[in-house]
Amino acid sequence: MNFETVIGLEVHVELKTKTKIFCSCKNEFGGDQNENICPVCIGLPGTLPVLNEKVIEYAIKAGLALNCDIQLISRMDRKNYYYPDLPKAYQISQYELPICLGGHVDIVVNGQIKRVGITRIHIEEDAGKLVHDPYSDGTIVDYNRGGVPLIEIVTEPDLRTAEEVRVFMETLRAMLLYVEVSDCKMQEGSMRCDINLSLREQGTEKLGTRSEMKNVNSFRAAVRAVEYEQYRQKDMLENGETVIQETRRWDDEIGKSYAMRSKEEAHDYRYFPDPDLVPIVLEQKTVDDIKANMPELPNAKKKRYVDELALPEYDADIITSSKTLAAFFDACLKTYNKPKTVSNWIMGDILRMLKEQEIDTEDFAMDASEFALLLTMVDENKINQAAAKKVLEEMYKNGGKAVDIVQAKGLSQISDESFILDIIKKIIEENPQPVADYKNGNKKAVAFFVGQVMKQSKGKANPKVVNELLNKELDS
């Protein structure tokens, strides 16, 4: 049988507020276990939650970015279940009246635009974290993460392949970084997804039985989890077995998932309105004000780069995929208005440096005005490309001004024709065979002489002047 894969995602995103959702404890990653906790976020009897207003603002921003309808009236509910990392035995979330409904995200896969529907975005609190001791049978419960504000973004079952899942997650991460509601550091768990996947016979409309893989926290893991689950379910169906609706845990180290429990339905959680929190009532003006101050989003920025700056789509796609790179690019153009040149350096040397040092593009930091000055110095023949690369690496590693680095390292370009000509004549005199090769029609012999001149000048000779003088001298 030919099967079609149907995938929907539940993406959990921690919001980067200063404090937690219902109390004044610090919202920060790391720290000693159970350092940032209080009676409210560990659910002691008699405590009352107070909703953090910034959480509402960030949820609205995320909803607007994802083309959702913002609900002027929403409500917090209690989702009842017991796990060791949830001390209240219920989670404060939203069920019947979420803050955002509908919406969509457009992704580009293999050159084709695909629209992924958004069912809803709702607000909730995060649970704590179980820390398993690898050297014993003990487990510690760390409640620092308990009460950290989340938004859960629920998609329609519109995704079909592992590649679509990866592109969607990357696109979503970029959008959330642009609107500055989360740092989206997947390695720290501030963005993670649950993957709901089922198979159905090709051409049918009825959905198959789905499994849910919990807390997948990297793009690579998401791709591997989808591919594994597709294979697992297909193998079961072809062998006449029944797929069970269940929640599974993905183990990325060994590339397998394991059954955790049967998959709960909404009624299993016994939702009811939280009696300690009043409904969230918004004025339309509040939503309009937030909308008026939204930044330019990746797709709009990409279109502007292509239409107004004449950047190739590939360049624009790479740069706009990172809020930090796009901001750096825009800042450079304020003093160095050559978009393609800036793009070439970003996509070449800058991304190479980041990859070599295993640094996320969002953590890239450099003075854009100094970088623009460096490119200006190349244009003005004050330094050559090779020297500029050295200056760039020094600027990134240790900071400093481009001019100062050039002077300190003696990288100024030599354009003095008489100086360069003396070097050329000496090299020609000492290398009769490459001269003969050139005379016999081997124009590639010029590369040998260029290399020797650059070596003799310690890379400082102006390549343009070198080539002009070399050709003239060899031809004579």
C-alpha cells in the first residue's frame, strides 16, 4: 500500500519575560537547582497567582506575526494531571478561550510555497524538570522552570514530510526572534515541539491513528523523529498490526522512540476555568498599538531585499533567516551602500567564521560601521582582499577599529608601481622556464608570477597593479 504521512505540531516556546508568569521569581536559564522558586510557582496551599501582563503582550505579538485573530476575551483554565515535575497536580493553561485563533505560516520547500495553518496559540505555564543522576538510581526534581511563561503554537495537520517539518520550525523560529518574544534556544529547551504523526492510505481523507513524540528540541532531532516514526508505523500497517494512539519519547542518541503512555484526550484533563484568575479582557486599541509597532518580518524583508536592493533570492533567504544577520546587513548599508558586496562577505567569510567556531548566527556581534569602513578601505585600494580577511577575523575575535588593526599588523596595500616592478623584474629574471611557458602560449604561467610577487611583498601588493605590470613586462 502507498501511504501518506500527516503531521501536526505543537510547538512550545518559552517567553523571555524578566519574571515568571504568575509570580516575581526570575525567569532565567541555568542557576542552581530550585534556586528561582517561591510558594506560588511550586503551588503551596493558600497562594494566589497574578498574571504577568508582559506575557499577554508577547502572545499578541506572536499571534500577529503568525496571522492569527487576536481574541479580545480569553481565559485561563486548569489542566489537571499529575507528574512529579508539576507540584500543583494541575497546569494553568488555556482551553476553550485561547488568546489567538486561526492564522498561517508560509514556508518554502524545494522552491514551492506551502501554507501551514495555525489552529491556535494559547498561554500556559511550564512545568519543572526531572534531573536523572547517571551514577545512581536517584532523580532530582528542579522546579526552576516551573512557572516559566509559555505559548503553545498548534498547527493544522498540514505537514507531510520531515523536510517540511524542518523548514517550518526554522521559519517559525526566525519569526519569533524577529518579534523578540523568545530567545528560541532549542538547546536550552526554550523552543521545543511535540510531533503528532499518522499514516493514511494515499488518496483517502480519513486520518490514521496518530502517535505523539514529546519535547523534540532540535531541527535535526525533528527530522530523525519523523523519519523513524514514518518507518515504524508503515512497518506495523504492512504487517497487519494496529497502530496505538500513544505518547512516545524520542531518544536522539540512539535514534529511536519509546512508548511512554496512552495518548490523553482533552476530557482526560478535566479542564475547568481557573477560579483564582479573572478573564483576560483586551481593548482593540491595545492590539492595534502592538500591531503598529511590529517589526518588519522575514518574508517582507526578503521581498524588499530582492525588489529594492536587487539581491538574488538565495542571498536574501540566507540573510533574512537570522534576525541578527539581517540587522547587521541593514546597518552596514547605512554607510556602505553596496548590498551585493556586503552580502558576499556575510555569506562567505562571516558565516564561515561562525561555523568554524560553532557560534549561532543569533549570537554574532560586530560593529557594522567598522565592517563597512573595512569594505571601503578595500574599495579604495588601501588594503587588499587577503588583508581584509585578516582584519575581519581580528575584529571579530578581539574587537577594535579596522584602521588601527591595519596599521598595527602592517597590512596596508602597496600600489607603488616602481616598487612592484622591481620585484617583478627580479622574479622574471630568476625564473626563465615559466617565462618560456608563457611565451609558448601558456597564459596560466601568469598565476605563478602573481603568487611569487605576492609572496615577496608579503601579500601587500595591489593585485590589480601586479597583473597589469606583469602582463606588460612578460609581453615585452
